[in-house]
Amino acid sequence: MPSLVVRNLDESIVNALKERAVKHHRSTEAEHRAILAEVLMKPQRKSFAEALTSIPAVGMESDFQRANDDTNESNVFD
């Protein structure tokens, strides 16, 4: 299995990693592996544009018009 060496880390990062490892009852190395796996192996989120294009086209514009849309005024609080 390959190894990864990370050099020149700020001491505060190392301390935060150690604290997080203690909280999760793991070694620092195991915590480091868990963080990398959590961040790098989770499914990619869709962009907003991808989410919009995945919405199916249903109905006609007239299906979504307000029933009492007789005026040109658009006051949603009336």
C-alpha cells in the first residue's frame, strides 16, 4: 500500500489532527486516513446548472399560471 508524507505543516494543524484523533478514538495516522477518505472519496455534488437541467420538463406554461391572474399587477400579498 502506498504511503504519503506531508511536510511543513503548521503546528496548529498537527495539534488539531491529534485532538480530532483522540475524540474519535483513533491514532493520528488513522484519523489522517479517515479525513482523506471522507473528503476525497465522497460523491461529487452536482453544480446548480446540472441540478436545474436534471429537472424534467413537465406541463405547459399555462399549467403554472395563477388562477386569478386577471390584472397586470403582481402583488403576491393580496
